[in-house]
Amino acid sequence: MHTFPRSLAATGAVAALVLSLGACGDDLEDEGGKDGGGGKGKGQLVVGSAGFTESQILAELYSGVLSGAGYDTTVKKVKNRELYAPELEKGRIDVVPEYAATMAEFLNAKENGPKAKPVASSDRDKTVAALKKLAGPRGLTVLPAGDAVDQNAFAVSKSYADEHKLKTLSDLGESKEKVTVAAGDECETRPFCKPGLEKTYGIKVAGIDPKGVGTVQSKQAVKDGKDQLVLTTTTDATLDQFDLVLLKDDKKLQNADNIVPVLNTEDAAGSKNKAAATALNKLTSTLTTKDLTDLNRKVDKDREKPGDVAKEYLDSKGL
């Protein structure tokens, strides 16, 4: 997520930063199944979901379109990528909604070590190509990525932006203002956080306030003026509640964390499962970043259930 997201996304999008380990069997939570459309009997598929809002919504969207394509689907909630990735490779989970850059770097580290040269970038096509190259030998199939993207992002209060005439991260660097960043403690060393802000934008980071990525506490700290910058994601649906605005990543510090379906090749992507890929590709080509933000808002702000907002969205798009 990316990047953080998804791996960081503790915010409804930051699953990449928050990486907790645990016993796999204890962390797989069965969310129940759905009857395949019209009893076409195409078989059963398990959709994996990580433990944050956006991933749960995406999993329900995947489950919905696959159910409509004739599969019996079950959503299985898992804490994080460290736990669900092995399940995906083993075929205990058949498909997961992923973030291209974050998943590419996750597999890159598994294959080539934690200090491996990065394979992800701000270029979506190159990042997805790198992901496919790493995923194939692990028995995984990567479908095309769409326009919907959830990248790490930085926000300031509207009053701070107005005072210093800020619209982009470059503007912040040129202002020479010193900022404290509300984020996870990982921000101190992650290349897309403090080091990247300093090197790419010349932003003077005075310190990190470890209140988490996109958490209520982090956003409140920026609203109150205790901190000046908060690390969140591009699909954060609650920024307006805290009078915060995103600063544009105009020099493309963040990687291409576009939403992409990743499937177990043998169980979900073979010739007998063309209907699954077709259904997922149609959803991917329809979903936008704005759609994702709106769906997150309905769950995080309006307290609707992920399954309900997913069904409403699919119905509205004829999916």
C-alpha cells in the first residue's frame, strides 16, 4: 500500500507499513460464501482480504463479480500480506486484490533478499511487468492493472496550505518550512517517506510523530497544528473531516500502486477459469480512484458494511 498501502495500509489503505506476523491458521477468518450466479456450477473460489477497509471492499467487489460469473465464492479475511501471500501460493486462497508496486517489492524481497534493487517505480506498465515476472514462478497470475490507484500521499491542513501557498510537495520544499510528519515510525527510513521527502523535494523534516499512517490520531495532530504533515493514502476518504488537503506528488516519489487482481494460476487462472479473469478484468477497467475513495467513505464515515457498498456499486455499474 504501496510504498505503504496495502502493505502499509493501516488506514483503509495502508497495509504495507503495518506488518504483523502471527500463526496463519489463527489469522484466517472466513467471512462466509455466496452462491454462484444461477447455479452455473463453475466451482468454488476463495477471495482473500487483508485487515483494512479498502482491501475488504475490494474483496467483496471481487466476490460479487465472480459470483455473477457463476462461481461459489467465499471471502477469507487475513491480517496482512505476510500471511495471505503463502496461502495464495498454496491455493488455499484463489484470488486477492493487490497493489502493483507493493506486491512487486514484496515478492522481490522474498526472491532476492531485503536489500534487492527495487523493481517497482512510478511507471505502471513497467511495475506490473516486473510483478508478473516475479509472480509467475510462484504459481501466480497477474491480471491487467486498472486506473484505480492507492498510493502513499501527504496532507496538510487547509489553513497551513493557504498560509504557505501549497499545492504540491515541491511547493512545501521551496517554502523552506520545517515540518514534523505524523506517520508510522518506519517513515524515518522508508525511501518514500522522510528520506524521499528530503532528497526528492528538499523538504526539511524536523521529526517523525509515530501516530500511525492515516490514523485518526495522526490527522488530528495535523489539524491541531501539533504536526504539519501526515502520511496517508490517495484514497483516504476522511481528510475533509479534519480540514486536510493532499499535496500533489508532482515529482512522482511514490510508486505505481494500481489495483491489480492476483490469482493462483492452477486454481483460478487456468483455461477452465476464463470466466473469472473476464469478470475481474471488467471490474478493473471500470473502477476508478474516485470510486474507491467514495466506497471507503461509505464504510469508514457512514458506517456501512463492505459487502453492502460493494453490492450497491456493482449494481450501479451493471456488473
